[in-house]
Amino acid sequence: MKQRPTLLQKIQYRFDNTLSSGSSAIIAWLAIISTMLVIVFGAIYVISGLSMPDSEGMGFFEAAWQALMRSVDPGTIAGDEGWSFRLFGLLITISGIFILSTLIGVLTAGLEEKLEDLRKGRSLVLESGHTLIMGWSDKIFHIIEQLILANENLPNARIVVLAPNDKAEMEDELRARINDFKTTRIVCRTGSPLILEDIELVSPHDARSIIVLAPENEDPDTYVIKSVLALTNNPNRKAEPYHIVAELDDDANMEAANLVGQDEACYVRTSNVLAKIAAQTCRQSGLSMIYADLLDYSGDEIYLTEEPQLVGKSYQESLAAYASSAVIGIYQKAGKKVLINPPMHTLFEQGDSVITISEDDDTVVLSTQAPTEANQALVVSQEQEPAGPEKNVLLGWNAKGPRIIKELDNYVASGSELTVIAEGADIQALINGLDGQMTNQRVSLINDDITQRSVLESLDYHGRHNVIILNYYGLPMQEADAKTLITLLHLRNIAEQQDVRFNIISEMRDIKNRKLAEVARADDFIIGDNLISLYLSQVSETKELEGVFNTLFSAEGAEIYLNPAINYVQPDADMDFYTLLESAVKQGETAIGYRVMAEARNAEKNYGVRLKPNKNERFSLAGEDRVIVLADE
């Protein structure tokens, strides 16, 4: 028969439970014991009549005070007289030393435990209006750098990071990679973006925007979708919609992602964006500089500004309304629709925003002076000559290969050719699978090593227009980047020796390697994850920019073109930008800048690219110069 617990066992069990509650319970017990000792020793003083020689007996409160002083200050007994009084005081002091040492030990252990919790990044973040980044990858450094630049005019900007990494390690990496945080404070917390309790640590409901990064593993899309689901289906979520920007790679996952994110999440399809940028920038020298400028907060950016004075005016009238900013479209509040280079008669309605390219948001200011009249004598209205067939080259291979091939087919003229040189057993089968989808180009494969000079020299580069070098993602990053770098150096040398010129777009994954392969010309462009980081940063700051970039990077709708200047104005004539604007308007286009080809290799002058120039400044364009316009194909 089982014995019933004794009273002592029950008391001990209750006592053990209180001690397991932590430091606060132990401190409470020490306070109780100290109080009891002071009372007991004070009572003994009174009852026994102990006191120093030649002094009267003490009352209870005086005795309790004397007991308290001897328990907290061992030096008090030095002034005692009489051995009985001294020995009793020594007993009180020893009891006090035991209690105080225990208290110090508990406080030290509690403080160490608290510091360890802080080091682990498990404390609650009490922030609002911050940018929350969930997840960790190499893109995070570029994203934070861009957000720091975007927040430069804010006195107390905050970025909060939630990732499974160790908090101290994350902070060390950020400090090592980012030199100046300016006005932005970075707060790191350790936790999983998939666990509700961890997400609650970083105040997601008070965040201004949330960026969800894809992890570097085999199934990143599932991770991203689950992270977005943990936000949107959180039982404690806020009533207002979130502003979530998330990475997604596979188009097949878009349907599930949209069901989870609804209107609260913008998905940036990494491979699609890079494929579109590669396909566009390789075909137009100088376009890469424009895209890099628009995506990077250190240059010019795209802004949406509600301007009441434009209500009732046409898009054409708005083009000349800003002296130092370039108007590129309208954001219609009704229907949340982005219109890039809309029909010139399109009117601004109440609540609509003007879309501009400007140096900063505070530089989007209406001109106080009336625009000068365009010099009609200089205006030339000449249709663009249709482009002829192209001969392009794709070197290397990864999952973006088929997407780039399909994107190129949307741009090139009928009869174009694409030669693919790459190593891989399944590449031919993938290319054969694209045959039925090709409309304008014929694709052929040479299965060989792109780092071999003899392989590259086997092609005749006279008449070749564009070369794209893809990174081998199946290899370790440094090995793959080395392969790309060697190929790029060979190509540059071949172009110099054969005195031929073609656009080179290369892909590298490590930013340190991109610095080694420093761009030599505006038609020599390096793409990588940094472009996706720039894209994510821009959309996180302004949600509507997703529609702007989708239009600019798409083969449908308005795109950026660098067209011959002689199709717009008389060559070598002195003019202002209002004249160039007028000429572009007559062709249904929006002029946003120009390029001086004599400066095409001058990095200090941005390779001749002048984006959103001041419309009052005088300049002239030679016959070979280009006008940067937004136009429908």
C-alpha cells in the first residue's frame, strides 16, 4: 500500500516549487528569512536583557534595529563591549553574512541569465514604424545599406531583423559589412520567421513594412510562403493590411503565394526579374546604367507624389511642370493602376499621383516659372527604323537560362540567332523544349567549357551584338564566380584584339568578385543578387513601385529606349530640354534624358548618361548621341 506523504514532505515539495520559479522567488525567501531573523534576534535581546556595559536594556524596536545593523554590516560589532553581547552580535553577523552572500550569488546568477537572454536575442522589441526583415541571406547587407540611404533624412529610423542566426553573430556581420549606419539603428533578434511566438518578439503589427528573404536552401519558396502565412493568419494580427515584400523563385508557386498574401504581399520573382534585366540591358548600351541608377538610393529614384495642382491637367502638360524632375507616368488612385507613358491626353483626377524620376522625395517640386517654348525649328519627327535580326551569345547555364532565352525572343527581330555555349548533359533537352515557344530566334548549342580561350575564339564576333555570361549555380560560389570572371576577361581581351564591340552582361554572386570584375564600359554590366536587394528595398519603401517596375521590365507596355538623337532634333544645335520633350511628345513618347556617346567610356561622367537633366540647361546632341525615352514598342 502506497504511503501518504508526510507533512514535512509536503512542505518541502511546496518549498522546492517556489525555488524553481527563479531568482525572484529566492530573493523573496531571503527577505522573509532576514525579517524573521531580525525579529527573533531582537526578541532575544529584549527577553535576555543583553546590552553593553553601563547601558540600559533595549526596547523591541531598538533591539530589532541593532540586530539589523549587525546582520548587514560586520563592522558594527567592532564597537561592542562585553563578551556576552559581543558573542551574540557575532552570531547575528554570521547569519547576515550567509544571507547577504546568498543574495549576491542569486543576483549575480540572475544578471548573468538576463545578459545571456539578451545575447540570445529573445527579448521583446518595442518599436513602431520600423522596417522588419525576416530571414537571412547575403542580400540582407545590400538591403540594409539601401534602407539606410533611404532613411538618411529621418532622425530615428529603425530596422529590425528576425533570423535563426545567433544575435551577436548577426550584429558582428552587419558591422563588418556596413561601414556607416547614419541615422538608422539596427535591432537583431534570434528566432524563426515560421513560429508565431518568435514573430511576436519583433512587433510585426507596428512595422511600416516587412521584407521576407528566401533562405539559401533547396526549397526557399515554401519557407517564404509559410512566413507570409504566419503574418497574415496570425490570431493577434492587426486589422489594417500589412505591407509585405517577399522573394519568390518558381512561378508555379505564385498561385499558392497569392492565396496566402492576398493584397498584403508583393512577390518579387527573383529569376524572372534578373532574366528580364539581362535581356533588356544586353540589347541597349547604357540601359544598364539607367536601371542601376533608378534602383539604387544613392542615385536618382522613382517617386509617387500627389500634386493637387495637376488635377484636371493632361499628362502632356505635366511633362514640363517640373524643372529638375522627369515625369514618367500617373498612378491612378481609383483602381490602383500604374500608367507609364500613358496617352498624352490622359487627365489627372483627384487623388492621382504623378510618377517622377528625381534626386530625392523633397526635390519633386513644381517649377515656379513657366516653361520656355520649344524651338520648333529644331524638332525632327522621324520614325524609328525597325531593328534587324541579331546574333547573340549565351555563355554558361543555370535555371535562368530558359527564361532569358524566352525574354530575348520577345525583343529580337525575326530571323535572329542565339548561340549557347555551356557544359551540361540536359541543356540540349531544355533548349529543344523551347523550340515550340520561339517566334523570332533560332537557338543552337555548343557543349563546351566557356573558360577555354580556344572555345571562345571559335566564334566570329564580327556582327555579334550581345553576350550574356551566366553563373553556374551547381558549383560552389567562388568556383562559379571564378569561371565567370575568367570568361569575362577573355571576352574583353578578344573584343580589344579583334577591334569589335558588343554588349556584355555577366552574372556574379559574390559582391567581392563583382568588384574584381569592375565594369569598364556602360555596355559591360554585371548582374547579381544586389539588383534583387535594390528591388526589394525600393518596393518595401513604396508599395506602388512594384507596378512601375513590372511595367518597365516587361516586354509589354512602355519601356526605356535609347534612340538616335537625329530622330528627334537637329544635330549639334543649341537647345534646352523642353525642345527635346516636345519632339518626343509628337511621337507619343516621354523623354527622360540623353546620352553623350563621346563620353561612353568615361566613368566619372556616368558613361555619358544624363538622366532627368535640368530642363533649362543648354546643350547640344551630336548625330551619334542618344535620347532616353519611354515608349511602347
